[in-house]
Amino acid sequence: MLTGTQVAFIGGDARQLEVIQRMTELDATVTLIGFDNLGQSFTGASHADLTGEALAGADAVLLPIAGTDDEGNVESIFTSKPLRLTSECLATLPRHAKIYTGFAKPYLRNLCAERQIGLVELLDRDDVAIYNSIPTAEGALMLAMQHTDTTIHGTRAVVLGFGRTGMTMARTLQSLGARVSVGVRRPEHFARAYEMGLNPFYTKDLQEKVADADLLFNTVPSLIVTAAVIAALPSRAVIIDLASKPGGTDFRYAERRGIKAILAPGLPGIVAPKTAGKIIASVVSQLIMEDQAKRGSSE
């Protein structure tokens, strides 16, 4: 239980509702900031503006998956008011407080370092990233089916990257009968892809491996689908880039060549916000309870 623990939520989307629900069920004291247009209520939760006073005494502050932008602005679909996280806002947080987000840009990292506040980037955790890879793969398949006129079965698909999302993407395509090739950089990933019955190749050879691709799924967060690679693709191909913005595709050249290229980060929050929210709620609540237990044992 989180009785006596103060948790502040700043902005977010439908995923946050699942986390809020979980925190109230665990008896945390919840403050909602940037939820004034929310169409539902949570027992025991109060609303506030983004000020130092609202965050005073908070043990945990939960930001959206995207954290803040480069100026400290926090997005929320539940308010029309601007939300900007500043050093002054965090001045009242106790030293043991932690900020939880999906990933942090330099602004947020610097802010937490300045105030000596713990920062937890959830998407850096294997468990969260692996759980999130499931709705990501399903959402990517949805996009593929929307933008092609053939079945996934029998399709020649290329997956770039064989990390937590790439592996799930490749396995999902394979289970539907696609002929899947996987671009990897590491020998152990090559071996694992081979063991799984996939067709691995090294990304340095990418340009030579896409001549017959129908679908190309990128998970690499740096420019890998270059103009040269796009020039080698057949005109029917569709690129679905799952990497964080700005993606790993030369979208300008893809448009020039007439190849459909879709940047699709954050699919879990779009296609399955309830599931994605439950993943976050489960992990964050466990982390907060662990912190609470550590503080209790040291007092």
C-alpha cells in the first residue's frame, strides 16, 4: 500500500488515467496538475496548478512518457493551460523525491541534476520496454495493413534493429507468415535471429538487402534508412519508422521518390492506451513502494 505517500501527476494522456487509478487504489495521496478538463473523477485526488506549492512534500512526480520538451513544456490532453516545469516548481520537493517519465530530454535531466532530484526513465528499463513492444508491434501491423493492399502472410518484411521492439516486431511478423529479414549490428543478435528462423544480415549491407522488400520497419533511432537505401527499395514498399522522433528515415527523399514512409513513435499510447497505462502503473507503483520501504528501514 502507499498510504501516506504523496504522488503528483503533471499532464499526460489516456495512459496516465490507469496510473492515477492504480495510485488511488493503493491509497496514495494524489494531486492532479493539468487535468482540469478531465471528464472523470478519482476518489481522493485533488486538482492544482503547476506551482512549487502544489509539489511541496511530493514523494513522487509522474510526467508523461515524453517528459518535457526542450523548454520544459509538458503536454496534456486534459487541459488547455500551458504547463511548464521549472526549477522553481521543483524547489519544494523533498530530497528523497523522484521524477518518473518515459524518457527525458536534456532540459529535464539538467533540471533534476540542478535540484539533485532522482530521475527514473521508464523506457530505459527492460521490463517496460519489452511490455511496450507488444502494443507497438500490433500498432505497426495495423499501419501496415492500412497502407498496403496485400496480406501480411507472404509479405517480404525487413526489420531494422533487433532490440526489445525489433525482436517482438520480427517474431510477430513471422507468426503471421511474413518472410522476415532482420538488420543487426551485433554478432549475438545475428545468431539469435538465425536461431529464430529469421533471415539476419548486417546493417552495413542494408542497401543490398531491400530490393524486394514490401515492408520496412525501423526501430533504430538514428538515420539508417538513407536516400541510398530508399533508392534501392521497390516503389511499392512502405516504410514504418518506430524510432523516437525524428526517426531513422530520410522522409524528404521518400516523399520525393513516392514511397510511403510513416513516422510512428508512441504507438502504445495511441493504439492501446489502457494496456500501456497498466504497464506503467504496475512498474511505477512497485518502484514507489520499494523506495518507501527503503526510507522506512533507514529511519
